[in-house]
Amino acid sequence: MSSPAALPEPTPTSPGAATPSGWWAVCLCAAWCGTCGIYRPLFDELARAHPDVRFEWVDIEDESDLVGDLDVETFPTLLIADGERALFLGPLLPQAPVLTRLLTSLQAAAPGSAGAGDEAQSVFERVRAGRRA
């Protein structure tokens, strides 16, 4: 039995999957959050294990302009987008396998999937604009 913090094996990307500029996994956290501090190294490992996804860490207090009026009540809160549309916004267990399963399921269902709503879309657009290199 593997520990909840153990990283799953990376899965191959499906044909037509997004490039690094496509899929995004954005973690909305705060520096004072102990859970976020524990989750950060796992999130960074996931970024290395999934080069087809752009991983971004957003401190909701230091980068409040990116978060806007979104009320983040539970940490970590994840925003997943396919590069154009926010597909998921919500709290997620701070375990690498949970995020991996969510990414895999969203990538498999992406064409024609319903978006996560206007608020999630607005946050994604601000993060995407703010993090363009």
C-alpha cells in the first residue's frame, strides 16, 4: 500500500493533448497555511512528472490581483484549465494521486466539457495573463 503522499507513475499523454502552454494546474494557497507548505513540494514534483501541464503556485495574499474577488475558504484550492477554459475550481485533498487522477479525467473528457463557471474562468484569465512570460 502506498502512502497518500507517494507520487503515481506519470501517464503518457493522450494524442492531441495540450502542450505546456495548454493545460494549467493552478494551486491557490497562502504562505501562512501549514497544509500548503506540506503540499508545495508534492505540487512541484507533479510539475516535473507532468511536463504537458503548466503548474503555477499562486499565493492568494501576495498575488491578490490574480485571484480577484474569489473567496478561497479551503486550502489547497485548485484551478484546472485546458488553456482556454477553466474546467475545475475547488478544494482538493493535498495528495499527489488525487491531483493526477483529476488531471487525467479532465484531459480525457476535455473536448466539449462544461466549464467551471464564470468566476473560475475570470480567475484563470487573470492568472494566464499575469504569468505570460
